Amino acid sequence: MAEKRNIFLVGPMGAGKSTIGRHLADQLHLQFVDSDQEIERRTGADIAWVFDIEGEEGFRQREETVITDLTEKQGIVLATGGGSVVSKEIRNRLSARGIVVYLETPIEKQVARTQRDKRRPLLQTEEPARDVLIRLAEERNPLYEEIADIVVKTDEQSARVVANEIISKLDF
């Protein structure tokens, strides 16, 4: 029996990685895993609390451990945290262990999808969310592009349509 392939979803917060990932996993009969949910499960606390207590650096260390563990599995669809690609180690693991799909999302969509979400620590600042998202995009978009095997725009499409587009581009 052929080994099952992994699909790793990368992209900014508000790209729909978790929602699209669930559709993708259902349609491909793979297990869906969200790295942020796994961090919360392992720590017994939500992401905002981890950020408050350990700071972004502590959170990123936990994220690296979780993604390293998860990428060793077979047959998963993994929704990664938006900032996980900042780690070269994580980028290398994602590239080596599965098909990386970059969900490209315009800033306006990110703002609309995240504006009322209090579970995003990087947006809980005095700086306007739009400015934060633009700054993060400038830093991270080249990293998403660097490791992407497939790039899909999430603009006005439903999660199901995006999942179908990804499936049409897969070669397994």
C-alpha cells in the first residue's frame, strides 16, 4: 500500500486554513489537524494565554515542537499558524514532509475575517489591525511563496470551492 501524503496549509491569519483544511480532509479521507488547536490541547490553555505568559517567543517554541511532531505523521491535512513560517526549521520540515499549499488572501479579506476575533494575540494592540496585517504580510508572504508547492487565491470563493481547486492541483 502506498504511503499517505500530507498536505500542509500555510498563509496569513484569516486565510481560512482551518475551514478549508476541514473540507480538504473530508474530501480526501485524511485526518485534519490544526497546529494552534494542538498547542491548546497540549498546554491546556488558549493561544492568547500562552502569548500572555510566555510571549511570542515561547509560543513559537511550542509551535515548532508541535509542527515537528505533526509533520512526522502520514495522511494529514495540517492547518499551520500564520506565523509558523518565520521559523526556517518549520519551513524546512513542511517542504520536506508534504505538499505545501499557500492560501493567498488579500488584506481586506483578512481584516474582515479577523476584526472581531479576540483569539488573535498579534491583533490585540493599539496599532490598527489593517496596519498589523500589512506589516505581517510584508514579512511573511515571501516565506509562504518560498515553500509553496501550490498557491491558491481565497478571494471570494467558498471554502468548499477552494478545497476543490486544491484537489484539482494535487498529483495524488
